[in-house]
Amino acid sequence: MEKTDINLSSAEISALWATYIQSSATTCFYKNFLQHMKDQQIKPLIEEALLLNENTLKRITEIFNNEEFPIPIGFSAKDIDLSAPAILRNNNSTFI
């Protein structure tokens, strides 16, 4: 059976684009979250979520490269300051 290349539709491209932007933003959030986290019991969950986001970004980048489509700029380390104080300060917070 012959392999046929099928280009992505505009709906697929927009869904991948939106997912890339969302994943890049939540990656920044998770990195900040890990920096200020007090509850070490949930740390592995956040690390796993971060890894999943990073894998999603890599996979979407591969898809766009294969399609010769530009990679979204998204959010990056330039958009966060890990030395800044915690985003949320709540003495009752389990997470931060």
C-alpha cells in the first residue's frame, strides 16, 4: 500500500496552534509553581504535568516542521522570573 501525504486542514492547524500556546503558558506556570511549592507530596504530579506539556510542545513542533509550517512563538523562559515571589500567597494553600 502506498503512503499518501495528507496536509493538515485549517481546523487542525488552529487546534495545534492553540494547544501549543496553551502548553507553553502552562509550562511556564508549572516551572514557577515548582519553584515555590511547599507541599513536596504533590511535586511528582507537577513534574509529570510539566513533562507532558514539554512532550506536547515537542510533538507539535515536529508536526509543524513536517508540514513546513511556522512554529508559534508561544511563551518561554523569557516570560517568567523564577526569582520573583510566589504568584499566590495563601497560608492555607496545600500547593503553594
